[in-house]
Amino acid sequence: MKPFRKHVALAVDGGGIRGVIVTRALSILEDHLGKPSYEIFRLLAGTSTGSIISAGIASGLFGMELHRLYLEFGTTIFQKRLRSVLWPLTRYRYPQEPLRTALKTVLGDRVVGDLWESEFPMDVIITTFDLVENRTRFIKPFKEAYQDWSLVKAVLASSAAPTFFPAVDGRFVDGGVGSYHNPAYLAAYEASFVLGWDPAETTLISLGTGRVPHHLQPDQVKSFFAWDWIQPILGAFMQSSDDQQIHLVDTFFEEIDFRRFQVDLKEPVGMDEAEKMEELTAYGEELGQKILSDEMDETLEIQAKRAPQVEW
């Protein structure tokens, strides 16, 4: 693995229980470097499960601790109840209280502003989509509007995936509803234009939570009913958004040492499939080894190439 530069940032995608992949990978990176994530990264950006991981790191947790917490609380948060079985006859599949309790256990009574004033000051970007104002909000520790928000509320707001959890305060839902399921571009922009880091001295690590395989065949698509389009369209939206963010960073922040890492899932794993912890941990070990060997995601190869010179 190439050495990191002076300033190091981390951006983590959304993905529900697939955050297990990232936490295991981070624990492998920590073992390799001999230091915890909160000493490696000074800027963290996260959406949904990425916000949980970012808030945990900023609160002083090791990658292995975060991994253990996912294993411990995952089945409780995504416990199959009558409500989840009857969905979509119910408004949402899972109550928010188990997630709130788990976050409270980990994050305590911290408010967002505390992250900027801690022993290891952190700039953290947590994304959430405001349905009332129809825009993405970027929760940061030095922004006055959010300094007094509890860190638990901020993470809940970013993690409230529609249909899975109820909206926070009747308006805030998963940050991935907008364009920032992958917050890599946010991190690059924050580092360069808000924190003023020299791009030539900046490393940005972007971690995905698993690329879902595509199994559709033309004959299947021809026979789609209206409801059959929901999952493919959602998957296409998130994957296209993820790839767009990667392309933006690679195009407009050329001087940043940008490293995007992702793993390909053999079979789809839903964001609430907590029974697949062992499988997700194995993917995490694969992702961790990719980080250590600088085996970056193939999406980085999709770059705009200058057209050959022609006479028009």
C-alpha cells in the first residue's frame, strides 16, 4: 500500500447492514498501520450506514469495535416482526427505537458540535434529505444550525431509509435519497474548499458497501409488470449516482490521491439481511486486502479521454 499523504479523509457509502463490510475492512487497515481510524482520518463523510461508521470513528471507536457493534445490534435493529412481514401494508418495516438505543449506547449524549472540540478534532459530514424543503442537508460540527443536534439524531436522520424506518421529525430521511449515496465528492470538496487542504498533500479513501450483481435477462425485462421495475430502477439509480461521484472526484480533483475500493457481491444482500453477518464479514476481509494492495475499483478507469485531433 502506498503511504498516505499528510491529510487523510474517509468517505463511506450507504448500505444498511452491509456496513459490516466496511468496519471489517477498517479493522484490517488499523492493524496494518498500527493506529486507530480516529488517528488516521481527520475528515469523515458518511451517508446512512456510512454516517454510523463516521460518527463512531469521530467518537473514538476502533474499526474492530464498530464491527463488533454491527454484529451485536444488527439482528435486533432488523428483527423480523409482524410489521416487517406485513409490509407494504404498514408504513415502514422496522421501528426506530432499537436503532436509537444502539446508537445511544455507542455515541452517548454527544452533540454534533462536540466533534469539532474533542481531543482529536474531526470534520464530519453527515448527509440527510429534507422532504419538507426538498433538498439534501449536510450536517457538520462547525455549522451553527447543527451544533446542538444530538449526534444520535443526526445519524438517525441519515439512516432513515424510506419504507425501512420512519422519517425523523417527520421530514428527514436517508441521505442516499438525493445524490450522495456515495459521499466521495463531498469529502473532496470539503477538503479542498472548506478545510483548505492542499490537494497535493491529501489522500481520500472512498469505501463502498458491495456492488450488487445484475442477473436480469432480456426475456425477464419483457415480462415486467409495473412493480417489477421498482428494484432494478432503485439499483440503477444508486449505482449510477455512486459512479458519478467517483467520476467527479477523479475529473475535478486530479491532484488528490483518490482511492476508491469496492467488492462485488456474488448474490444480492439486502440492507436488512442481518442473518448474513458471516458472509458480509468475509467480504469485509476482501475489501481490507484490496485497500492494503491498492487494488482500486474498476470504476476509476471510466475517465473522459481527450478525443483524437481531427480537422472539423
